[in-house]
Amino acid sequence: MTPETTLTAAPKTAAPATEGDPLVRVRNLKMYFPIYRGVLRRQVGEVKAVDDLSFDIFRGETLGLVGESGCGKSSAGRAILRLYDVTDGQILLDGTDIAPLSGRELRRLRPEMQMIFQDPQASLNPRMTVASIIAEPLDEHRRLDRRARMERVFELMDAVGLDRDFANRFPHEFSGGQRQRIGIARALALNPKFIVCDEPIAALDVSIQAQVVNLLEDLQERMGLTYLFISHDLSMVRHLATRVAVMYLGRIMEIGSRDQLYDDPRHPYTQALLSAVPEPDPAAESDRHRIILEGDVPSPANPPEGCNFCTRCPQVKDICKRETPAFRQMSDGRFIACHLV
Amino acid sequence: MLNFTIRRLLFTIPTLLFISFVIFFILDAAPSDPTGNLPLTIPPDVREKIRESLGLDQPMIIRYLLWCKQFFVNEPLNLLAQWGINIGDPDRLRVISFQTRSPVVDLIAQRMPQTLWVVGMSYVVGVLIALPIGIISAVKQYSWFDQMGTFISMIGFSVPTFFTGVLMIVIFSVWLGWFPSIYDTTLVVDSWRTLGLQIRQMAMPVFVLALFNAAQISRFMRASMLDNLNQDYVRTARAKGLRERTVLLVHVLRNSLIPVITVIALGVPQVFGGAIITEQVFKVNGLGQLLIIAIQGGDIPTVQTLTFIFAVLIVLFNLIADILYGILDPRIRYD
């Protein structure tokens, strides 16, 4: 349990040596949103939605990103895909740092990375047909003639299990699950390597969730995709993810393999979070020990001094309120940001 | 869509009949007297004779039904006769103006071109400047341009046209002498020189009205763009790696235009209604001026006919706006 490497110091820090080779490396990623107030709309502060994230995503794996709502997981996902202009840090996609890119250079890399959005209804343009939604990225990035383009659209619709006859329908004519399939087909159109799934099943009916998750797993297997799976559904992440990162108030608290985290959570926040997952077995459920956290999540515009979790941590020590814990690698490979372990 | 249109058109018939009755009732209840503008030396019994000759001694309901017959039967038949289709007796009683003793429909036909040129052009110009201003204001929200746009819109909204009109006359006609202050209806455009004159005399009234129209529409455009800019599908479009231009013009603008086009369509009847005040200020003898003179003279047939035509246009363009909405927004289906 001795700390071996730290990741907080500088962007040059050695990458955590774990299995596989990383497709995405995030180093010291910061995403601050300015707050404007007053008559002249001066900047009076910033919301630290994502504060100093460093982690790797390996080729072909699914990294689950969990945390309660408002902890910055969606912001992190969007920042990694450069849907935002990041405040600071590096995002290496296949060795290219995409954090400082903009305009044309960034657009050229869009085919490599795509996103599946949370709300399948709102994230599809209501005035475009399914075919044109799926074909639009092809028009932008690939030179295909009409027939080849339609062929590709049909191919994608087959891949996600949509009937080809639906090509000329509008998004509002579909059910939630079908709309999410359209969103997935759209994301797959350019053969991306890396897909950020931003709570792709949160807006769906439970019976449909399983279908969509199975589709995502199936596509990963067939196309060798790498996922960053953002979710607050801990059971679903356990089912889907190979590794899991736990976020709290803009920072990663603990990151490790799924089994490490679920079987032996080390960080007090991970322990509290996982204790909230209900047990299917009534006997086990009745003596499940829940850790109830006191108080509310502090505002990301004004995070506490020291460890972000110090205001609610059941095991808080004096040092937690003074010093920000380093993000260290443990002997078992996991990374953790806590003074107590 | 066709069924919807036919159903709606059928519904407009009772609506418009009711409107025509209400207008007639209000005009009858108003204490205006068609003989009020005549010289005071005319003795009361002669005045009574004049009123009788105008048919004003009849009960209100009889006069209303007579107007209905003249307007809904005689005038259309007369119109057909002009095209060479004669049905029935050609000596039909038309809707006659009390003041000029000429058919109201002919008066309207004479006034229409001026109104359409000046007020119609101002609407077109207003829309054409409002849309880009609204779009840029929304895309660059809180920028210098946006603040200027907001400021000018507020001026266009809040300063009445009788003030801006007179101000323009003082500056551009009196001080600078660039434009004539009075609109000359007799000007015949048959050469480049007369076209130049026509444009010069139209410039000020068109600008005054365009400012007013643009103020309203640019605000709508801005609000609608802002609504759509934060939508999830715009983020999807960016994630697809589209150019920012494509994102804004194809995705955001097309969706934002739906409500704006409705507002523009609903504003068209106002063009035909003329701009009473602006037409007065610049002496444009359009429909607005015809209406105000008719009201002053107690000319019930003219006021009734004009107001009713405005009502028809409003009902019609409401229907057109609904149909446009159905065509533009695939989520809306009427049948």
C-alpha cells in the first residue's frame, strides 16, 4: 500500500503502467466554466466542473465513469471529446494532443472519436430524416456517391437493428430505444475508434436499457471499439466496464479494475457510493451496511480546501482539510486520491 | 393537410360573417354622422333628406343585410362581369362610398398600389435586415453587435413612427434636402429618372416602417436562435465534425425559422391594412389614409368594407401560418 507514482505533479509524469496500450491519455485535464455576474457581466469566478483529471483508456476496454449527478462526469466526457474548449491539460488521442486544436484540425479528427448522448430525443435534429442524420457525417468527411452513401446508411441501420424502411422517417416517429439506436448508428458512421457514451441508457425504459447495452457490447466486440461509459447506474457499470473511475466534485477519487473497485473499495467515497447499491438477495439486503453521507455536495464554484471530499468524509482527518491528496498508484495497480490509504 | 385546410376554410365562413356583423354594429352604435362635415347652413330637414337618400332611415339589420348582399353577391358578380362573364342583371347596386359616391371597391383598387409599394416594401426590407441581425445577435450573444442590435430594436419598438417620420423629414428633407417630404402619387415610372424619383420618395416612409418591423422580427429571430443554440442536437451536429457555418445555418437556423416564419406570415395583413400614421406623415394616399378619412366623414360603407377586408386577410394569414408550420415542422401533423 505504498505510493509508487504520483500523477498530480506535471503533465510529464509517467503514465500508469497497466495492462494494454492506451488509446486515450488524459493528463491534468481542467474544465472551468466562467461565472458572469452583475450589471457589466464581469467574471466573478468559475465552476470547476472538471479539476485535474489524469487517466488512461486502453484500446478495446470500457472505462466506466461513475459519480453522483453534478460531479462533472458529463463535462469530463464532453471535454475529452473537445465539445468544449478545455481550460488546461492534455488529451492524447492515439498520441496526438487534441486539447489545443481547433477548427479544421479538430474537425479532421472527429471521425476518430464520437459520442452517444443521453437524451436520444433532443439530440437528434427534429427536421432531419433518419437517413440524413446518419449520412451527414459521411457527407462532411467522406467522399461517397449517392449509392455508396445510401448503402452505408443501410449497413449502419442493419448494424444497430433498425429496419431499413425507416430511413425516411423523422426522429419523433420512433420510440426512445429506437431513437438511441439512431444515435448509435450516427456515432458509428465514420468508424470511430473511441466512443464516449454519456449516460446512453439513463433516459430509457428499464426493459429497453438491456437491449441497448447488449447492442453496445456487441458492437464493441465486432468493431473493436473503446468506450468511456459515463453513468450513475452502478450495477450497469459493473456489468459493462472493465475498469471504473469514481468522480466526486470534479476530481477522480479512485480508479481501478472493476473487480478491485466493487469487491474492495478503498476510498471512503467509493465505499459510501457502492454501499448504496441495493442487493437482489433479500437476506443480504437486510444486513447490508449503508454508509450515509452527511450534508450536501459543496459547490464546484467554491470547492473546499484540501480534499474535495473532506466536508462529508466519515473518516476525515486534519490533514484532509489542509492538503489536496495526491493521485497515487497503489501496489495493486489502482489509483487513489486519499491521505488515509 | 388538404382536409385540414378545407375544414379550416369552412370554419372561416361563420367567423367572418360574425365579424362583419360586429363591425357593422359598432359602426352603427358610434355617434358619427355622415352629414356632420356638411356646411352648417344646410337646414335640418334637408339634412334629414340627405340621410334618407343614404338609406340611413332604415333599421340597422336591414342596412346590414343590404351591405351583405352588395358585398357578397353584387361585387363578386361585378368582378366577373369585368372579366366578361355576365350573370344576371348588370345594373346591380354596388357598395357606394357616402363621401365620394363611387364604388368602395374601386377606391380600394386605386389606393392599393401606393400601400403595397410603400408599406409592403418596408415589410420586405424590415424582414431582410431583421433576420441577419437576429442571427448574428444570437450567435454572438452579449457582444458589442448584440448590444447595439438590442438598443436599436428598443428604439424601433418604443419611438412612435409619427416621431421618427417627422424627425426624418426635418433632417433629410428640410436640412439636407435629399428626399421629398411628400409622396407624389401621380408620378409615372417610365424611365430611369422617374424610377430614381420613385425610390427617393419611397425611401423615408419605407425606412421609418422598416425600422419598426425589423425591431420586432429581429427580436423574435434572436430569441428563437438562442432557444435552439443550446439544444442537444446542435451539440450532436458539432460532434459530427461539421463546420460551424453548417451547424448554424443548416441545423440551428432551419429550426429557428419555424416560429419566425409564422410571425412574419401573421404580420402580412398589417401591410394591406396600411400604416395609417406613416401614410399621414408622408402624405401617401394609401389604404390607411382612405380608412382614416372615411372614419372622419362617417362613411359607413367604406369603413365597413375596408375593415372587413382586413379581417378576411387576418383570418386567411392565420390559416397560412398554420399550414406553413405544418409544412416546416415534421413533428406537426394536422390530419
